[in-house]
Amino acid sequence: MAQWSPDVKIVESKQNDVVTVSGDLATGKIIEDLSWASNSANACFVATQNRKFQGNHVFFATTIPPHSVMNISVKPTKSNVNLSMYAYMSGMEVNYLVPDLPKCITCEADYKWDGNWKGKPQTSERKVEFNNPTDGPFSIVIGVTAPKGVTTGQFNLKIKVKS
């Protein structure tokens, strides 16, 4: 795995298992420049959703093994805390950390909806999924954040790998 800055907590994923780690937005930092997210080389979330990602950001890194599916979820310890999450896949020797993310293989995000979806209830849990059908591993960087003005909030991050 690439060498990460001290701002990134390394989480060892386990094949066919779930790893849970706790975190707190209070340990993160605000990322002023969110242009990387709507850049077509990343396509993480559209700029109209930036306000949902303007709180403190807390970073984690893990590895998705070959021929596997990784499900990542984050849930606040108090259900009234509004979290957002994004995660992106890069090569194993790449250590890009937002806002300095010129490109990634794929990026996924989840955040509180502006309205309701018929038949799909909104919860405080945010989820993304990655697939790795290749013969090699990839790095996954996870960012947990919140709307503007939110700088504290405890959460549990779950990483499930299935081969």
C-alpha cells in the first residue's frame, strides 16, 4: 500500500469478514476546495451537492483484494448526526489525498437526500460499494464528512469484503 499522510488512518480489510473502526469528525479538517469531486476525472459527486461535504473530513485507507466486492458503510453513533461519505479507488502505489486528486479509477459517494424516494427509506447510514474483478489489489481511500458547520460527530465505519 502507498505511504499515507498522518491524516489517514489505515484499516486492514479482511477477506470474507467485516472490520469496524470508530471515528470522530472532531479529528478531521475542513477541505475548502471541493472541485476535485465534480471533475470528470473523478466524478465523485456533483457540485450542487458540495454543501453536504463542507464539514470536517476524516480519512481512512484500505485495500480491496483481487476478485472481490467491498461494501463500506458509515453510521453516526447518534442518529441525528448528518454524515456524508465518499470513497475512491486508486492504484496500490498512488497516494493521492483530496483535494489533490487529479484522477482515480472510480469514486462513489452517499449523503442525505434532499427529498424522499418512493419505497426507499432514508436512514442515517451511508453506503458505497466497489467491485474488483481484476487479478490485483487496489487502494481505497474513504472520506467521512458532514454539511458545512458540522465539525464534530462520532461514527462507526464498517468495511465488508466478499470474494
